[in-house]
Amino acid sequence: MDKILNCCLTLVCHKSLEERLVNHLLEHPEWVGGFSVGQIDGHSLKEYLPSMMEQVRGRSQRIEIRCVMNLDAAQALLAHLKAKEANKEIAYWILPVVEYGRLA
């Protein structure tokens, strides 16, 4: 039986960490059935701005990964990431998903 897709896990990190995070997701299809990746700009008072361009702009190039998944799987994935990729530059949040489906 398929697990209920009842949450959306969002991961945000510096662009330089994209491939490492994506690889973790691809290595665990038991938790992550699919995901979306988008480029965003990030700004906070504690923002790490590694490049000169980012320092001038005052914001950093970030990626946002979104996974609609089961809450238990999201928590297992986060525990895995905290053990393997502990990094204060990776932020996350989990939001409830009321309904998920396809139009056809």
C-alpha cells in the first residue's frame, strides 16, 4: 500500500550544495518519490555570502528543493541529512499537504 503524501518538505541551501543534496534524495527512493528544484535568492541577517557578486548584491544564490511526501519519510530523511550533511547553511521546513494528485 502506498504511503499517504501528507506533507511538503522544503530544503533551502547555497547553490554549491545542490548536487550533494540531490544525490541524497536520489539515493533514497524509499523516502522520496520525486522532487522539484528551483533557483532562488536568499537573504537573512546571518547570510553567508561567499562570492564577491553575492556580497555586492546582499543576497546569495540558493536552491529550493520541494518534496511532497509522507511525514514519517520526511522525518527519516531529515535525520539522515542531519547525520550526513550537518550544515547550518541548509534550512528546512515541513508544511501539511491537504490534498495531492494529478489532473489526469
